Amino acid sequence: MEQKNKLLIIPLGGLGEIGKNMTVFQYGDDIVILDVGLAFPEDDLLGIDLVIPDMTYLIDNRDKVRAVVLTHGHEDHIGALSYLLKEINVPVYGTRLALGLVEGRLKENRLTGYNLMPVKPGDEITIGEFQIGFIQGSHSIPDACGLYFTTPVGTVVHTGDFKIDQTPVDGKLIDIHKFAELGNKGVLVLMSDSTNAERPGYTGSEREVTLALDEEFKQAKGRIVMATFASNVSRIQQAVYTACKYGRKIVVLGRSMVNVVNVATDLGYLEMPEGTLIEPEEMKRFRDDQILILTTGSQGEPMAGLSRMATNTHRSVSISAGDTILIAATPIPGNETSVSKIIDSLFRLGAHVVYEKISGIHVSGHASQEELKLMLNLVRPKFFIPVHGEYRMLKKHGKIAEDLGIAHENVFMGNNGDVFEFTKDTGRVAGKVKAGRVFVDGLGVGDVGNIVIRDRQQLSKEGIIVVVVTLDKQSGALLSGPDLVSRGFVYVRDSSALMNEAQVRVRAALERCESNNISDWSSIKLQVREVLGKYLFEKTRRRPMIIPIIMEV
């Protein structure tokens, strides 16, 4: 790939999906990485803990990687950083809150020797051929930034996750003047957040949530349990202010929630008046109407705080009639069913549940169509790449750009791994690099692939049958068995006729192998699988996984 005097932009995650945002900027021998995020597994990824981007391209070009720059501290932008730094130890630039959250993650993963470089919105840094500036943004976490990359061929603006909020919780307005200034100077490429590209109008202000929370706190007679994303510091701050107004003490539950509250408080991003925070054991000293519990689980995660409360398995909190539950988050696509089940369970326990469909206790952190139009009109780029969203969202954002006058051929709809190549005058998709999903399961990274996932799915749907036989080493004659062990297929005690006939069929297959002088283990196993699989499908219309085990004596 000829790279002289050309800027390459290579998304490794975040295009055509929500999560695992990661983009490579390359000019000559200098590579800068924007964000290193993770995604949480969908229901069909059985047993998988996290999904991270495939970093093969960066590992193959590790000598060119100069730094990582971060837009903000959400997991879908920083969560995979420890996996990258294990392979390539380079400086990481970000705002203090983002780096505070990163540091906690790196310590959890027992990483040492990392180099975290704090920056502020308005700062500019030079890394190789890149001059990189941080622009004050507005999102659901403080100090979210947009960035611009000034290169020899032109300037690239990346909005980061943003909305245009005129009344943010922390009072820091998005610096639309800087975006406009860059637009006046001339922008080669704009990369903009597409999450809400399908949503008309404007995204609501965080101030609206304050009013809705105030109303709920005013009416609540017992304890209030509020579930939200741990990293939604703005929402947590609103809850703290409102709790203090109504004389409630605050209990924080859930490891990630405790971690974020501690980091944000220590760094001054979360104002927590002295004496407000209490330990779970201290709750019994206060009346129910003096308690606010902040917890995780707004997405229906089975091990999170709210899920445990809904099933009455939480060690500190049992939900009872009179409790008010506030779910201050929108379900991520795919999580709707889990969230609905939890809401149902909480209602059954007698709680009053307030959730997004019927309240104003949550607003999105992402720009809707009118704000996206304003950003495009301020920056006026020559080329446009919609990012951060599922494919239909990118497509809609691209259409918005065309409606505002950007030429159709200058709007690039991309996929992870596409190489966008730019000169001062031209832009094109110039090829593809390896990109995709890497599964993290326990301590294993990438050792579980699609074949293992397929096996897990089959086991979860159809079950397993193990066939154990003992053969004579010399003659190949059947000495004992076949013994059949079933798990997740049928209940053996109620299916004795089926299992007995299955044994007869397997024994006949083994005897045919012996009479035909077939002694090769793989051939014998194939015969057993075929005969048993065919019989079980005829009788049950199911295809369990069949594992023959042959022992020789």
C-alpha cells in the first residue's frame, strides 16, 4: 500500500455497530490511535465476557504506533486499552477523568509502566506528523472531547460522542465556536457521531432530567433505588443534588459504580457533600424515606445490582412495597427483553418502577438530526465519514450530509477494516485490513473463536451425548459398552427405550466396523456419529452433539 503523502484513516471498530470504537490515523510512518473501546456480548455469544477489536494491524505495525488519544471515559471508548497496552506500550492522552477511569482498569489488569498524559479541552499536542487538538464537547460524562488532526494533507475533525446541550449539568458548553473556526479554515474530513441519526429534532437537555428526578424524589414515600450506567457521571451528579435537597443519604452498590464514584469524586468531577455517602451496613440506622441507592444494572445484566434485587438475591437490599425504582437509561438494542423482565419482577415485588418509556428521567447523550445538521454546517467538510453507529444509522447520517450539499461521492459509508485514503484533493476507499471481533472469556483473549461459539450454541440448544466403548487392541472386538451419557438432551430415566435402542444401533455399527476390518479410530467415530445422529433425529427431531470416546485394552 503506497502511503507517501497520503493520510490513511482505518476504523477497527465502531462502524456498523454500537461499541468497541477504535480508529487508526496514519501518515507516513506515524500511527495515532483514537479510542480503544469494547463491546458487551450479545445473547448468542454464550459465556463471552467482553468483545474487543481485532488489533492485528497495529501489532504488525507496532514500530509505527506513536500514541493513543481518547475522546472520553466510557467503556465503549476505553475498555480495551489494557489489551492494547499489553502488546504496544505507548503514551495515552486524555482528560483527567478519562485517564482516572483508565488507570483503575490498568491496575485491575496488573499492568505497570504505562504512560498516561493528561490534557484539557483547548490543548494541542504534536505527535509525529500530527498536530492534535482537543475540543470541549458535551456528553453524559464530563470532559468529553471532539478532536482535530492537522496533517500535511489537511485537517480531520472527529466529533467524539456529542450532543449540543445548552444547559449541561457541569455548566461546560460544547465549544461550537472551535468547530466553526476549523470549518472556516477548511476541513478535509469530518467524522461524526451517528447514534441518533434516525431521531428527528433535538436531543433533550440534561436540565430536563433534573426536573423529572425532582418530581420523583418529591413523591417517593420509601427508599429510592436508581439504576444507571456507572460511567454516566452527569446522571449520578443530578441524583446526588436531588438526594441532598430531600435529605436522603446515598448508598453506592456495584463494583463499577463504586469505582466511578470514587474516581470522579477524587478528581473533582463529582460533587458529593460531606456526610452524604454511607456504607450499605449503615442503612438500617435511617428511615426508608432517607435513603437513595445508586446501583448498576440498567441494561438487565444478570450479575448487576438491579437484577439481583429483582430476584431477591442481593446481599444488601431486598425490594419491598413502597420502594421506588428509577431506571435512568435507555436499553441498548438487544437488551430490551432483559430490561422488561427485570421491570416485571420489580413490579411483582410491589415496587413503583419508573422507566424511560413513561418518564423524563433519562435523555440521550447523543445528537439528534438537527444537531447533526448544525455540526455539518459548522464544519463544512470536503469529505464525510459517518461513524459510531449501526449501519442504518450511518446510512441515515450520510443522507443528511448529502441533503446539506456534500457530494454523494464524497460521503463514505464504511465497514470496520476499510482503509480510507486522502490526499489534499482526493478521497477513496483504498483497500482493507484485518478487522473483526476478538472474544474475551475469563483470562483467555482470542482463544474462543467462532467454532467454539457455534459448539456452545449447539450444546445450549440440543445437548450432548457421550458414547464410551472399550475395544480389544489386537482384534478390534468390542469388549464393553457402548455406554451412553446424556446431558441436556433427554432425561435418561424417562427415555430408557430410546437410549436402549441407541445402544443397540451403536453396537451394530461397531460390529460392522470389526467385520470390515476398520480399526482407524477416526473412521469408527465417524460411523458411530452417523448412525446415532440419524437415529436420534428420526426419533426426536433434535441433533445433540455426539462425542464418541474409544478406549483400547
